[in-house]
Amino acid sequence: MTEESGLTPAERRAELAEGLAAVRARIAAACAAAGRDASEITLIAVTKTFPASDVRLLAGLGLADVGENRDQEARPKAAECAGLPLTWHFVGRLQTNKARAVAGYADVVHSVDRPRLVTALSDAAVRAGRTLRCLVQVSLDDGPAGGRGGAAPGAVPEVAAAIAAAPGLELGGVMAVAPLGADPMPAFTRLAGVAEEMRRNHPGARIVSAGMSGDLEQAIACGATHLRVGTALLGGRRAIVR
């Protein structure tokens, strides 16, 4: 039995396999409805509050992308799973004083929203001898930027240019979280426009990270390439990580 879930490893593996199959079926149906190929979509398992044992089980089921939003949880988990062929995504708000730590294990940072953070990540990546792919987080909240994090749409070109010019960093595209309690379609449509504008100046920045358990269909309809899925894949959050 695993201490966290009360399930045996085999039972937990079966539970995760069921969740993964259901999410992949949703992705396939949404892609068919949007006239897209499901191979265009990268599924990121957001494993916050879940143990490294779940990451290992998901890797065994063929999932290669893992997302975390808190450095103090992500760093030991990434170290414990260092031998697995995984891409680690940092998807949470990031303070500049955590940049050096995150640069040590993350492959993709989704939440870059200001030039000062670009500088901190660049310095950290160069120091670590690594290249970080960075996404500009775009605020889709009405009113001033910052409700759920991100740069205001008008500030995105400045942040993108800073990433593109920074040593040790690679501009990957955009990320956003749909506003709470509202239809996500208008927000994701706006994000698609921001992403298209970015590609005019940076043709290689093709990632659109949008869509979670409750709105992945709408995100796919609006051109998302990367989905950040937690609950639908792993079940309800378990407060196991302090």
C-alpha cells in the first residue's frame, strides 16, 4: 500500500492509466472537432501535491512531460526522478530569488512575465550550463494584469524580445490561465491573437500553453499546443506535500 493514497502500486497504476486514457480520449475528440491532429498536442501532467511515485508510474505509462508550480516541491521530486526520460515544466508564478534553483532542473518555464525575471533566469541558466525554453505568461484577466499572473498583452512583445536576446534562454511561445468563473473561449481567442503576433517577430515561438482539466476542449479549439492537466489525470488533490 502507498502511504499517500491507500492503494497498492498496481492499483494506483490502474487508476492513473484510466485517467490518462480518459484525458487522451477527450483530446482526440476535441482535436477531431477542431480539425486538428492529436499529435500536435503535448499533455503535461501537473503533479503538484502528488508523490514522485506517481511521476514514475505515469512515465511507465508513456507520459513524458511533468509540470510543477512550487520550487520547494518540484526540486526534490525532479531529483528523485532524475533517471527518467522526462521534460520538466515549471508552471507556477516564479520569484526572481527562485530562478537559480528552478534553472537547475526545469526544461521549460511557462510563467515568465517581466524583464527582471528574464535576467535572473538567463544568469541562472548560464551558470548551470543549461538552456531553458521560456514562455511568456499572458494575463487574460480584465483590468490590470496580475489577477492570475502574467504580463498584460501590450507588454508581451517586450518580454518576448528580452527572452529571445538573453543568453541561455530560448523563446518558446505563450502561456495563459483562463479567468476564473468565465467562459474561457473569449480569453483563449485573445491568447491565440497574442501568439500569432509573437510568431510574426519570432517564427520559432510556436508553443501555446493553455487549457487545464476543465477547459482543455476550448483551449484546443483556440490552437493550444500544450495542456496542463492535473485533476482529470491524477484525481483530486492530496495534501501530501508540505
